[in-house]
Amino acid sequence: MSPVSDDAPDEALLAATRTEPTAFGAFYRRHEDRVLGYFLARVGDPEVAADLTAETFAAALTSAHRFRPRKKKPAVAWLFGIARNQLAMSRRQGRVEARARRRLGMAPVVLTDEAIERIAELDRTALTLVEDLPGDQREAVRARVVDERDYPDIAKDLRCSEAVVRKRVSRGLETLRGRMEEKT
Amino acid sequence: MTRIPELEQELVAAATRLRSPRRVLRPAARLALAAAALTVVAVLLVVEATDRDHGRRAGQHTGTPPSQGGTKVGVDVSAGVRFTLEGRQLTVTLLPWALTETRNRVSGARIRATCGVAYAQVGPEGDPRNAREERTRFWPAGRDSLRFRFRGVISSSNARWCRAEDAAVGNVGFVRFGTAPVRMRSPDRRIKQMANEWAGLFAASDPRACDNYMTQPACERMECMRPGNRPVENCTPVSPAFRRSFRGARVEKLHIDGEYAGVAFSNGRTAVLTRVEDTAQGGVWWIAKFRGNPAGRLLRP
């Protein structure tokens, strides 16, 4: 069987994980920044974000063989589903779960100062990009994503309808996504 | 380069381990395989004993040429390591249920195999009953077995024990040949044993309670501290009285539900254990929750 290329689609990388362990390495490299960024924006601590990222990828690895590609649910959505669950569980329990890593016999990752700095940089990049958004989008994204406020609350503050806020947030995130991809 | 290259390495190593037959097998199949392996060991031990009797009757004595010495097989059940000594050739094999710790320990390490005749020094130096021999070889990563060839006095005709070890981190496996194979343990017995041992160490504030018997999150909730002196939110450290209440406590009730087991101790407290590894001896179970009444739901009839 020929080794799967690093450029292969996510679904192919996950399918090849059982026979080609490096395929999961490629999957990790592709999504590391997004997952780390997702956690960092929510917990604000690079070490906790790294812990949550490690557990998310470990859980993804243990269930990679169960992943069935579907048109409406690409692999990245499946991965973020796991990430959301990990975050919710950690908030509920007041700690980061280590079950998947334990099951896999993974050694705890000890972060060096350089690694912490590299992770923190991710947050700064994202915040800089938020600041560069057009005024209305910046306010909406900051209120919704950074401060995690409800739409009705933001709408009241910005003196517009909820639908307008949703549209601004959506457009702002779309712009951010594009700029993040340009940077990477 | 990724932001956490160590994590990528750990994940790829874990994926490699998942690929091994041990992980692909389901727990039931693993147990069946373990039972089959132990049956083979028992049969081989009987064959070996028969061969020895036959040899004795034919006037053979120790020092028989190794090629005629038959085969000795022993299994270190807890480590999941089999030793097969055929003449002067020793094969050390990791069995499907070998602990991850054992696999990690041998993989890519220099492993020393030693076989000997006496369990302890007998007679003066140079007495043939004290004979022992060792060989060291590099164990390639991902391999399940490795052969060592003795060149001196040791062979299957006289060896009574063998050991494999990593010079840096210690024992990998040890067997005594000719002893009855260790019986497989049920998870019930194993869980009770681990929970009882934990209770004693926990009551005495012995750090081994955490190191050897508890999951990392459970450990963190004892002192409400995460590594790096980061406090655990909404957590109160356990009181000395709570610890003391476990002194002499024994498991009185147990219920297993898949990967989890609930136990009720004689002091009225309960705990939840989680299976972190499958072994022929009923698995390795660690305390995952021990505050409040965590096993109440599991133990409810």
C-alpha cells in the first residue's frame, strides 16, 4: 500500500491512520493552529489550551477508525465537535480530562517556554487581525467571540437588530478566516 | 514546524501503538488469546517435565549438549513477556496484553537478557550451580520479539530462570521455569486488591497512593493543585479526617460497568475506578473519583 500524501484530504488521512501512523501526524499539523487558537480564545491560558488540544487530538485518534465521512459533516467539523465537548467537559469538571491520552499511553507533554510563546503568539495574531476588521464588524466580533455575549445583548448595545449583529459577526469571521489562511 | 512538536511525536507514536495487534484486538479477544497462551505454556511445561524424566531415565545429566536440551517456556504474566529458551537461544516476546509501559521500555533500548541456574548463591564461587550468563542487544522499535544467543554454560537443559532488563530503567520481565503458570485473575479480585492498597496508602498520606493508584485529575483534586502550582478551580483540599477515615478500610461492595468500577469501602465511603490497561491479571484500575459519593449510581441495585 502506498503511503498517503500529506496533502491528502482530511478524510483520507484519518482513514489511513491505522495503517500509516504518520498520516495522523499530517492531520495534526494541518489543524493544530485552528484547534489551539479555538481553545486559546476561550481559556486564555496557553498551557491549558495545549492540554485541551492534546486531549482533543488523542480523542480524535482513538475514534478515527469510527469516523465516517459525510457530505454535510467534514472531518474538521467532526474534530471541532470533539474540541467543543472537551471544552464543555473541562468547564463542568474544573479540569482538563486526560482519559484519551491515558488510554493511548501518551506521555504528558511538558511545554517549553518557547512553545508557550509560540502558542501565545497565535492569540496575538488573532487579536491583531480582529483589530484590523472594519469598525462595525470589529465591535460585533469582539462582543460575540471574545466577550462571549448574547446576540440580543449586543444588538441592544449597538442599537441594531439581532439579525444585523449576526450578519456582522458572520462577515467578520469570514474576513478573519481569509486573513488567517493568508498568514499561514 | 508545529507549535508543539512533542505532541505531534506523541500522537504518531500512539498511532503506531494502535496499529499493533494488541490494540487492534478487542478486550475479549485479548483475554481469549491470553488464556490460549497460558494453556500453551502449561502444555509445554508438561512436555518439558516429560522430556526431563525421559532424559533422566536415559542416563542424561546436566551439561547435556544444548541442542538436545529441549525447550523451556515461561511467561511473566503481569508484564506480558514470554521467555522461550531453546538450547542456547533465548527468545523474549511481548505478548498481546503486554503493558504499554513494557513496550515503551524495550522499544529502541539496549536490553540485557540474563539466565541462570541458582536463584541464590550456592556453594563456593565457580560452583556450576551458580552458573549464569547475560547477553545485551538493541531492541528495534516496533518489534515484538528479540532473540539472544548464549555462548557459554547456559542452555535450556540447566537454566531455571531468565530475566530481561533495561540497564537504565530496570526490570522488563522475569520468569522461573518449571513453576506452575500463574492463574488469570478476574477483574473483581484485581479491583478489590488495588482499591484496598490505595485506601491504606491514601490514609497514610503516602505519595504512592497518587503515583501508582490514581488518575492525574484525581491526584490534582487531593491538593487542588495542577502541575506548575496552578490551582484547580472550585476545589477544596481533602481534610486529614477524611484521609484517616480510610485507615484499615476494605472494599465491601463492587460493581463493574464497562471501563468503570464502583466500590464501597467498610468506612462507608465510595470511589470510582477506571480501567487504564487490560492485562491477563484483570487489568490495571486507577481511582478516578473518591470525594462525595461518586459510586452511588454505580452501586445502586
